[in-house]
Amino acid sequence: MSGSPSVNTMEPETGEKPEKVHRPGSEQSDLGADPSLDELIELAAVLCGADYAYLGWVDAGRLWFKSRYGFEATEQSLATTACHAMLENGRPLLIRDAATDARFAPEGLLLAGAGRCRSYAGTPLAPAAAGARMETATLAILAREPDRFGPDHLVLLDTVGRQVATRLELYDRAHAQELVQRAWQRTERALAVERSFVAATLDGIPALVAVVDTAGRTVRLNQSCARLTGLRVSGAVGKQFVDAVIGAEDQDWAAQLLKEAAAGEGSGPHESTWNSPEGLRRVSWTVRPLRGPDGEIQYLIISGLDVTDKRRKEETQPSSEERFREVVENSLGIVFMCSMEGALISLNAFTAETLGYPAGKLVGRPVSELMDASGTASFHECLGALKEKGEWQGTVHLRRSDGEYRRIELRSRRIGVGRERPFVVNHGVDTTEQHEAEEALQMAARQRELILESADDGIYGIDLEGKMTFINDAGAGALGYAPEELAGRDFHDVVQHSHADGTSYSRLTSPILEVLRRSEPVRKRNEVFWRRDGTPIPVEYSANPLMEDGRISGVVVAFQDVSERRRLERMKDEFISTVSHELRTPLTSLRASLGLMSSGALEQRPEKQQHMLELALESCDRLVKLVNDILDFESVEHGQLELHRARLEAADLLEQAADTARRGAAAAGIRIEVDPAPGAVHADQERVLQVLSELLTNAFKFSEEGTTVRLSAHKMTAYAARGTEHDSICFVVEDQGQGIPAEKLERIFERFQQGDASDTRPLGGTGLGLALCRRIVEQHGGRIWAESEAGNGSRFLFTLPDENAASAGKNS
């Protein structure tokens, strides 16, 4: 495990904190049994050696147990637990012995249904990803005996807690997807109802309605039109409307009206004879073009009224106003007329019913009174367009009598009859519910996208055929693809076609495809997915079935790239192995030397006794250096290494480093040469000598007897962070050893990395020396690197700002 969470030792704090109120109530805090969470809680208890464990949700005064181990209670007063103190501080809590803590009863902590406990460890849980719906929750373990738990157990709890949070996040995502599906189904049902409503309305009204295409062929007749003409609805489809319906004497000009409508010029009302089984009938009709979403005319709507009996009774020709009133009252949907200034002239019953007003109360009022500010601006735009172009199409919001606004898709046309003043005929459709359903669907889809993209883990879905339906950016990036490149592709052929050793992965043994067959979730740890470039990526994943109406419709897979975790584990194992060897070797030598001297076997051989004493001292020095390397590296990593800078001559530093190393060089049979070095640096003398000593030790370690190690320094120019030049001193340690392969020149400065990891070399190493050198040099504002060719020796170089650059930095 990498790192440990901070431990809350429950030190008293001053000041008061506002009470936090948390109430269970979402799907996650449902206290029903959850086998997956129960397994995780039991795992935490077993691994930690705890008597009891639980996952609980917290409200204002209660702790509700979602999952538990070792006891049966479902709730407990929050004040009687240690969780309330942990949640106030918001970090993990460790209580080694509650009986010795004055804030608890001498008998220890009370756990409902289990008695008193003296050891406690707990960690708060937070949402696993942005957007996840999770109340405040805790994961805790307890033991009847004291001192059962330590900081390592908090690390384990933190790991299990992340798994619990991931599990709860998956529940949230599945719930969100279910909401999206339900919203889509509601939209589909609403559209089906709308189509059925239009069809039923057309067939139920007395008005004659026919739909023809732009070539004049009949597409649909309502029942009223079919009864009048004697045509069967199915038999009329495809026939020329004018030939089948219009009387012979009126066919020429009627055909011309349809051509004009097909070109965009609606007209009417017109009166002509229509064929009927009872003879010719007089019909008053209008023709209007119907445009599609792209603005092109798709159909012509012919609406009419049989006026035969009315004409027989009429002694005089009615006025144009009466004719138009008849058209309005018998038209479908929202129809109203207004003046060119926007005052209502008339409206049909359906419009009045939609707005919740008696028709008489609206006539004469400005239409803008039924709109908000934005709607008024849109309607004024409409009136302006009508004056210039004669027609307008758009959306307005009309206010009902109860204050609710309805969304109306409106089409308006300017009408001029003879010398009468022009007016506006408006046809509209109420699309409020449809628009709200579409917005809800879009919002749900967007929320799902945000949840997916905010997750650090890779998440993808497959359908019943094993094809990928979606993948988030994190998942696609880990596999080396863009999300759109994986849509519709077979996941097994792309992602999981082979085992780690390259052998083919059978579809019959794929755990993910097994979820489709068995409808049961699976979780795998030691698996590999394959990147686009053909390289494997070690992963842990969980696959959960998507259920719809009790049947599986797909699988959602969440996976993590564990490459870095595996690398750190290998580094840890190598470090433990290396340090164990480095400790064992000097300790063995030290024990042997002291054993010989203490036994008295060397009392008569003072020269041999002196040699054993020197070996013991050398082993002690080696142990001290090992411990110092580890402690120094830890201090640097945490920013706790203090630098005591002073002006230092580069030549003096080289001579001091050489003098210190001459004993080791002589023992290895290696010569040291020092070149004069002009200039001075502003640095910590002890730390610079530490770097030089480490580099010299490495040079001796990998050099052959009789070779030379050369120390030198020279001035060079570098660039500061702000782009300005400054002078620095470059120190060089050059050997004639075996050299370093090119691929390792950068890696050797990483922790636990070595040019030669063999435990049989004369002088060992922890793998921390060069990493520590890099940290020290970088803290001085310099850099360190290596140059080498295998078999031709190595050069280690590092720079430190000279005294002038350091002064300039202080002045700036």
C-alpha cells in the first residue's frame, strides 16, 4: 500500500462546530441486504482481525448500519459511537484503548447488540466521483480487546472504503441510466398519443380534410371527406385529388390553385362543386402548404365545409367576415385572427379552451398581454415580418388564465380580401408537454455523460451482441483510442482477445460475456486488456448486467489500470530485498568480528584483533550510511531537509571530496585526479559533499582496479525559469568503468533503481543514493544527469548556481 491516511487522535479542539444533519433516504442508504457490500465488510473484519465491523449512514442523531459483521443491530445513537468525532474532523480515526480515554466510559465503546469494545478504527467515506449521490457514511472495525489496531489497518480500511464507494457509484450510474430510459419511453408514448389524437380528431370533426402531395395526389382523407365524396379512404390514396373530387366545371382552376399552393402560395376560402354519390355538392375550401423542418413544402392541406344546404337557404351572398369566421370555427388546433397591430379579432373554441378564457373576454385585447417580455418581442418580430413578407413561423409562449405558460409553435399569414383591411390568420400547435419531455431526456443524457466523464476509472457498456455502446474518455484514453473509434465494435475482439501471455482468450471463457449469459455481476483482478498499439494493460474490473423489465439488455464494465500499482509493488519488493541484503552483510561481518574479539581468541594476536576492530568499524559505518540515506531521502521527499547556504569555492569542494574518498579509492586500487576549478557557488557545503561522495562511491564501485576517477568543474550558462541567462558551476565525476546502458541513464536517478541490481557485487546499495542526489541538487536550483556508453566509462554531472546568480535571485 502506498502511503497511510492521516490519523485523527481525537485531540480536543476549541470552538463549536455546526451540527451536521444527514438523513438516509436514497437508494444507496436503503437498509436492505446487499451481498456485495456485506462481503466487503466481512473482508475488512477478517483482514484486520476485528471482532466487529460495519458500514453505516449518519443522520442528525443516529448511525444506521447498512452492512455489519459480528452483530445484528440495525441502528445506534450517534453520540454513543466514536464515528461522530471522526466525522467532525473529516479524517480517519484510531482509538487504541477507549477505556483509558477520559471521553469514554471505563468499560469502553458501546456497540448495539454486541457489548463494549476497547479498540476502534474508522474512516469516513466520500462520493467516489463527482455527481454520485451518497450521504455521509463511515466504515469502522471494533475489537473487545485493547491495542488490536494500528495505522496499517487504517490504510486497509481506506482501500476497502474506495471499493465500497466504487460499488455505490455504480448503483448511481445504473439508476441514472434507468431514469434516461424511462424518460425516453415517456416521450415515445407521448408522440404515439399525439399521433393517435391527431388521427382521431381528423376523423371525428365534421370538417372536410384532405392531405395531398405537391403533385396533387391524395395522401389521406378524413372520414367526413370520405363520406361526402363516396370514396374509400384506402382506395383514394394515390389518385389525383382534382380528378376524383372536384366537379368537372371547376377542375381547371382548382388544379391551378393546387399548383400555386405547391409553390408556396396558399389560398382560400374557395367555393366549388365536389363529386358525391348524391350528386354535386357545394363546398367552401382552403388550401395551405405544409413545410417540413428544412423549410421545403412537403404536403398541401385542404380543409373544407359542405355549404350546399346553406347556399340553398341563403337569399343573399354572405360577407367575407362571415366566411372567414366559419373557417376559423371549424379549423383544427389553435386558430386565431388578429389585426396587423396585434389585437385579437376572433379565436376558435379550441384556442379559448387551451388558454382557459371565454372567447368573448379575449376579443379586442392585444395578443401581447398573454405573453412575457421575450414572447412580446417575438410577436412584434412576427408582425414586422408579416408586413414585409406576408408570413412568419416561430415559437411563442401564451399565458393561461391560471398563470401557466404554454409553448405554442405558431405559423402566421397576412390575409387581404378586396378592399378590406388586411389581417393575420394564426395556426398553432401546443407543444408544451413534448418540449418538456425532450428537455428532460436531454438533461438526463447530459447528466449521464458528465458522470461518465468525471470518473477516473474506465467505464464502457456492451449490448447483447457484445458490441460497445459507449465508453468514457478515461477508458478510451487508457486503451489508446478516441471514444467514437470504439462505438459499435466488438469489445472482445478489440479489448480482451488474448491472455497476458499472448494466447487466445476464448469467448466461452470470457467473464464479461458470461455476465450476458448468467445475468450475474463479476469482479476480476488479474486480467489484461489490450491497447491499440498491441501492448497489454493490467486491469482490475467489475462487470454488472443492465436489466430492463426483468431481462438483461447489456453489461456495464468499470476497469482500472493497475500498471502503476504493480510497478510500485515490484519496486517495494526490490527495495526490501536490497535493504535486507545491505543490512545482513555488515551485520554478519560486525557479529563475526565482535564474536572473535569477545571470545578471547585474538588476545595473543593484537594485529588480527586490530583488523577485526577495523572491520567492525567499517561495517558500522556502512550501516550508518544506509540508515542516513533512507532518513535523508524521507526528509527530502517531505520537504524537511534544511539547506545552510554559504559561499563555497568549487576547488575547495573538489579537494575535500577527494580527501574524504582517498581511503576508499586506495582500498579499491583506484587513483583520484582533481582538476583546478575556478569560481564559487552559493550552497550547503555538507549536502554538496554528500552528492560528490555518493558519485565517487558509485565510480569506485563500478571501476576496475588500476583505473582513474577524475574530479573536475567548469563554468557554464543556463536559463532561469523566467527566460534569463545566468552562470552556474558544473561539477563532473568521470570514471573508466563498465559504463551504463543508454536506456538506464534516466532511470538510475529514480528511487530503488540501480545500474546493476546484483547482490553479489563487492559494494551494495539501496537504490536511494542517486535519487537522493537528484533531490539535493534540485533543491539547490540545479540539475543532475549522466552521460555514458556501455564499456567506455561514465560521466556524472550536476550544476549549482554560482554566487553571482544566487545574489541576483535574492535582489529580484
